[in-house]
Amino acid sequence: MIGIYLLNLLLALLLAPLLLGIINRVKAWIAGRHGKPLLQTYYDLAKLCQKSEVISPTCGLFFRLAPALQLTVAVAALALLPLGGQASPLRFTGDFLLAAYLLGLGRFALILAALDTGSSFEGMGASREATFSALAEPIFFLAISVLTSLHLDLGQTQDQAFSLSLLFGGQSAGAWLSGKYELLLLPVVFFLLLLVENCRIPVDDPTTHLELTMIHEVMILDHSGPNLALILYAQALKLWFFASLVAGLLVPDLGLASSLLWIAVIFLVACAIGLVEASMARLPLKRVTTFLGGAGAMAALVLIFSQMR
Amino acid sequence: MLLNICLYLLVLSNFLLLGTSRVAQMTKYTALQGFLLAALLFDFGHSVLTVAVLVIKGLVLPGLLWHTLAKMPKDSLICPHRLVALDVIAGMAGLAFAIWLDARLGSDLTFNLFPKLFLPLGLTTLFCGLILIIGRVKAITQVIGYLAAENGIFLLGMPLMTQGTTWFELALLLDVFVAVFVMGIAINRISDSFASMDVDRFRSLRD
Amino acid sequence: MLIAILALPIVTGLIMLFFGRALLCRLLLPVTAFCHTLLTAAIAWQVAHGQKPSALAGMLAPDALGVLFLAIASVLFLAVSFYTVSYLREEERIGIHTNILLDHGQFTNQPERRFAAFLCFFLASMSLVTITPHMGVQWVSVEATTLSSAPLIYFHRHKSSLEATWKYLIICSVGIALALLGNILLSVAFYSPKAPADAGFDQVAWFIAHAKNANPTWLKAAFVFLVVGYGTKMGLAPLHNWLPDAHSQAPSLVSALLSGALLNCAMLGLLRGHQIMQAAQLGEMSSQMLIFFGLFSLVTAAVFIVGQGHYKRLLAYSSVEHMGILALGIGVGGLACQGAMLHAVVHSLTKCLLFLLSGNILARYHTYSSYDVRGLRWTMPFTGSLWLAGFFAIAGSPPFGLFVSEMLIFKGLLAQGYVWLAISYLVLLAIIFVGLSVACLRMVQGNRPLDMPKSPREPVLSVLPPLVLAICVLGLGLCVPDALWHFLVRAASLIG
């Protein structure tokens, strides 16, 4: 079983940059353009790795360390998920806390790196990033707590119900298939969280060219060369992480077949992101809180509903 | 199966109603509620009423609201976002209260009469309607809220309907139709003479 | 006969709406009212002699309580219809009016035929409220009264009346919707899975007969919603917000009907609930609720009447007060309940009289402020003296009918042992008396404004109906006819 899991992890590490390509192609297709090649992100990564790096003399140690740290935590968080429906060998009770805070650590490193440059633009981006992720975190935990309470009700022990491997391992999908329709809102909640955490439209625009309106992009303005490649790759892995959460709720436990289905759902999520980006405009910064509030309201709704039975 | 899905969609439509700031969108959700009520009636086996509700609550009333909207200036059809957020929170509280009330009132009597989830969801729909009436400042959202509240009450009355009471339900529908019609006329007048639909402007009458 | 009493106003209303010349409307309105009163008298005679008229398979079958309120509505409509003739004539003469409350905008009235037609529809829906024993039909017709009277309030097409109409429509519609929920909960309380019995049309009697088997929790919940729903329409504080606005902005004759007839009709819905609660041995709870709302209305009215400068709002708050007194009397029961029935009759007559007169004053002075109306007894001798008499009557001073009824309720309160309630009742009435008489005396006394002509002609039809009403009120204060008293006692016995 560990072999299958490792295969899934390998696939995740290999295919993650493809998600960005899919999003771009869907956007281009809707806009009637041909768009970049699907493998563009791989080309970018290869190109960046060959380039030399320029580092501003005002930058300190953190600026150099942050990209590597970010990639490490992204891989570590991914390894805690039950990829392809297979339970992770690293699972333990309460591992969702570790996963959430690993991602938080990566974000923290990036924010420090951005502040390290001493540029006012980057500081502004960092403050926005900190605000939105602070707002997104309680919603993430709220949604997780809905799932745990559901699994406790389903008769799982305390040990199991607090592990990502159970929560996203196909049992939840079985539950909504058997009549708990309110659970179908949870993938939507995680999808919204994905949009916030990965800085996609309508929260942030990854393709914008005006520093004043950027959030994530402005933080990495000063990075270049291999370090930028690390950040880009870490970002793709983070996208894969959140898309996996959605997939974990939608794909039932079908043994080996669920691995394939899992990857298919992840690609579908990427298409959905593309559709959202093509059809929506960016929200004003003030409205992002409303957007997050909507996600929180949905999670609360599911909680109330599932407690009602 | 159909019953359960409809009930879930109904609650969802309530929160969508509370959570949108665009009035045009809200009329669509009103129509959705009409369709859902018709589907529920179909599930209960009231064929005449299904058709009547489908036509009146699903098509005619939303159409009437839509018609009223079409004459309004477009920028007057957005509600303030702050109110929207407050409304959603209030709706949550309403849902929780309805569930609590259901647990309090629940007895053998109600279990026989109401299918599961029926009572709390009907009450929630009623609360959401009331929240829309109180919590938004536009005349037309008050009408939409009235319709939602009325839908909730209609839902609660559904298990009590028999073949013998069809005439009463039809009279009820007619009443609601006339009420919305009259309100629609009044809204037109309001937007003509106040150049706005905000009920906030109603300040001339007080002590 | 029962069908005729509904069909008559509907048919004449339709005739007015489609073929309505102004002259035809003004002719048809009093004729309709007169025929309606005759039919009502006939029904009342039947019911008083123990017969049980019924029509449409029992959908229309009035009891003593219903007939009492039907008679009030019909008599008021008769008085108002004659007044309307002169009112419409005057309005037509002026043509384009100015809004005196807000921004002095110009406005025109609604077409006369529409106004007259909706008056008739309003009468029809009120009649249906009173003569049906089915709670559902009653609900539908109460909602119909809201819808048919909303265009009446918007007769003067200006902003303020539009505002009042909107408040009236929304608040009353929502309130009535809650009453529907009350009806549904009532059915739930009486639901039994073994025998889902068909109550037929005579729901009230059926409910009362089966009250012992009802589920008390649901019955209580149902009554709460009925109180909130019909209480809104009836104008019980704190649900009365629409009432002063609608009454002050509607044409005076419409205010007279709203206050005198409609509020009573809404109360009927409440009384049905009270009847059922008493049959289910829950009368304690419903009585307490009625007493609470009654007292709260009295307090609210007292607070707003003192220092109120707008004389039509003053009358409206006085309606809140009297609805409170009615709820109080009915809640206490016994003698107070009989007093409350008499009070309903006399209050309707008096309030109608006052609103009609306020229309005359408004037409002459063009102001709503009781500070600007001075010297009524010089400028309008008939209206002025009737206004003074009406005010003393509404404040409950002898020898008018309201004194008798308020005294009966007071005696009832003492007889049931509510001493503190009786004392606060007296204190509140005293405060209201002072508040009312200050405003009234200020209007009647004083020097006439210089631009007012001295004692000019007053149209006969604008003072005759109030005069007749005033004579009735005075007569009821001097002696209540035995026949009427027996009828009132019968009605009161239905609600304990």
C-alpha cells in the first residue's frame, strides 16, 4: 500500500505545475485565444533554474532561506494528505493541525522575506496576505470540525476522526452519497478557500501588472533565478494540496480506481478555477472579507445541519 | 428523496436570498423557491395545487417583480454590503433558533404530521423573509421578503392540506398574488415620486 | 340574504369601476349602504330571535358576535356614505391640491370611481370577515380588507400618503401572514393521526367542541401568533406603528372606517382564538396576554396623546387606547367583557363622528396642527360644537355612551379582583382625558384667524351624519335599549 501511496505522491510532485497550465488554457479558450502551451510552467521552471540570481544588498538571511523553506513545508503538508484515497503513512491523530500550520509556516517565511527587502510595495503585499490568511484559517478549521463531528457521529474513534487520512479518505463522499446532502457544500467551502489561499481571482489577480493591486505577486518581486523557481513550484504544490482536499470530499472509496478518479477531479478543479477566473472580476479588497464570510457561513450552515440529525 | 433534496435546496435558496446584494438576482431565487414549493406539493400528491403554485409562485410573481425592476434605474438595485453580511448572520441565528424550537416542540404529534426537517425549515424560511423585510432598506426587497415569509408559512401548512381544502389554498394564492400586485403598483409610484426605492427616505411621518 | 350582503357591494363596486360617472357613484354609494344596512338589520333580527341563518354550505353563518361587528361596520358605512357625497363634491371643486405636510408639492386625487368602488369592496371584505365561522375564510377576507383599503389611503396622490400606504401594506400584510401561521398551528394542535376529521366550514364550533383533545403546547403557540397577527391589524401596541400614519394620511372618511369598523373586524379574529383557548381550559393564558397587550396599548396611547399636536394622529392614538381598553375588558371577562362589547359599539360611533369632523376642519383650515386651528366655534359653529361634544365623549365623560361602557369595564375589573389593574386603568384614562381635552379646547376656543370668514355656510351632508352619530352616542349614554343589551350579553357570553 505504501508503494501506491508513494506513486501517488510522485505523480503529485510531477503533475502539480501542469495545473497552472490547465488554468491558463481554460482561460484562454474561453476568451477565444490560443493561449500558452500546457507545459509552460515546466519551461518557466527550467528557464529560471538556469539563470543566475540577483540579490539586493539590503536583504538578509531570511530572503535567501524563505523559498527553500516554503517548498519544504509544501511537500511535507502534501505528504500528510491521503493522496489518491490511500491513507498516508505519516498519519497521526491531529495531523490536520500540523498540515495547516506547515502551510502557515511557509506563508510566515514568505512574509518575513518580503519585509526583509525593505520595499514598501512588498510590505503592503505582506500585510494583505497576512490579513486574508488570518481570516481564512478559522474557516478552514470550522470546515474540518464539521467533518470530524460527522465522522464521530458515523462511529469512528477519536483517534481516527482527527486525522486527515480519514477525513479526506473517501468516507465523507460515502456519507453524502447516502443522503447527507448538506455535505456537498463542504467542497464548495474548500474551493473558496483554495481561491483565497492560492491568490486566485476574485481575491487576487496572479496576472496583474500594477504593484499597488497585487497581493502575492508583489511579495516575490525581488526574487529571481532558482529561488523564484522554488517559490513557483511550491505554489503549484499548494494548489495541488487544496485541490486534493476538494477531491478527497468528492471521490468515494473505490480502491485503486479512486486514485485515477482523484487525479481527474483535481484536473477538473483546475478547469473550474479557470472558469471562475474567466468569468469574474477581482473583488475590491474590502469585499474579500464578505467573500470569506460567505465561505464561513456555508461551513456554519453545514455544521448546524449535521448537528440537527 | 425528492422531498429531502427540495428541502435542502430551499434552505440554500434562503441563504442565497439573504446573501445577494443584487435585487435582480433575488427575484430569480424567489422563482426558485416557487419551483421548489411546487415540487414539494407534487411529492405530496396535490396535482391541482402543484400547477397553481408553479404558475403563480414560480412564474407570475417573479415575473411581476421582474417587470417592476425593469423600470427602475439600474444603480438603485444594489443593497449595501454591510447589511447583506448582517442578514446572513441573522439568518444563521434564525436557523439555529428554528432547530432549537423544533427540538422543544417536537412530540409524537409532530413526528406523525411533519416529515423530518419540515418544521425547522419552514420556520427558517419564515425568519429569512422577516429578516429581509426588516434588514434591507429597499421597498422591493420588502416585497421579496414578504414572499419568502409567505412561502415558509405555506410550507408549514403543506402537510395539513387535504383534497377538501384545495379551494382554501387557491384563495390564499390569489390573495398573495393580489397583495404582490398592489405592492408592485405602490413601488412604481414610490420610485416615481421619491426617485428612489429606499424606505429610508420615508421620514415625513413620525411623532 | 347572506349571499346578498356580500354580492351587493361587490356588484355595485364593479358597476362603479367600469361605468362610473361621478354622479352615478355619488348616487349609488348611499343606496348601497342603505340596502346593506337593511340586510344587516334583517340578519341581526334573525340571529337575535335564535335562528341560525347560513348559506354556501355553511361558509356564511354568523353568530351573535359576528353580527354585532357586522352591524357596526354597516352603520358606520351608512353614515360615511352620505358624508362621502359632499366630500367628493368638494374635492372635485378644488381639483389640484397642495401637500401641506411635505414640500408643498402639487397633486391630484385618484379617479373618483376607483375610490368609490374600493370603498364598496372594502365593505364587502369586512362583511365577509364578520359572517364566516371558518378561520381560513376569515383570514383571507382580513387580508382582502388590507388590500382593498390600501388604495383608499392613497386617495390623495402625494408622497406622505404614499409613505403611509406602504407602511400599512407591508406591516399589515406581514402581520396577517403571521396570523395565517397561527391558523396553521391551530390545525396542527387539533391534528390527530387516527382520524383526520374534516371540520367542515363551521370551524370555530368544531374547534370548541374538540378543544379538550387538542395539544396545549401547540395551541398556545397558535394563540401567540394569532395575537401578533391580528393584533397588528387591530393596532395593539407595540404593533401599532402603521396606525397613526395611515389614519392621519387617509381621507378623513376612510380614517373613520378604518378606525371604527376595520379595527373591530381584526379583533374578531383574535376573539375566535380566545374562544378556542377558553374551551381548551387555557383561558388563563390568553386572558393574561390580552390584558398585557391592552394595558401596554393604554400606556403607549397615554404617552403619545399628551402633547400631540397633530389632531388626526391624536385621534389615531385614541384608537390605540380604545383597542387597548377592549382587549383589557375581554381579557378580564365577565361584566367587563359585556362592557367591552358596548364599548366597541360606542367607540366606533364616536370615533367615526370625530374623524368625519376632522375632515371638515382640515378642509377649512388646511392644517393638521391643533395649535394653528383656533376659534372653531366662531368659524364653524356646527362642526365646532359637535367636535367638542365628540371629544368629551371619546375621553369618557358623562353623559355619553363611552362613560357607561368604561364604567362597566371598571366595575368588571373590580368584580374580578384586579384592584391594581383597575387603579392603573383609571390613572391612564385620566391622563388621556387631560391630553385630549387640552388639544380640543385649544382648537375650539380662541380667536379665529383673521383670514377665516366668520361662520360661513357648512354643507348639510358634512355635518348631518356626525350629528346623527352624536345623538346615538348620547342616547346610548342615557339608556341602553334592552334589545341591544341582550344582544351584547349574548355576544359577550360567547367569549366568556
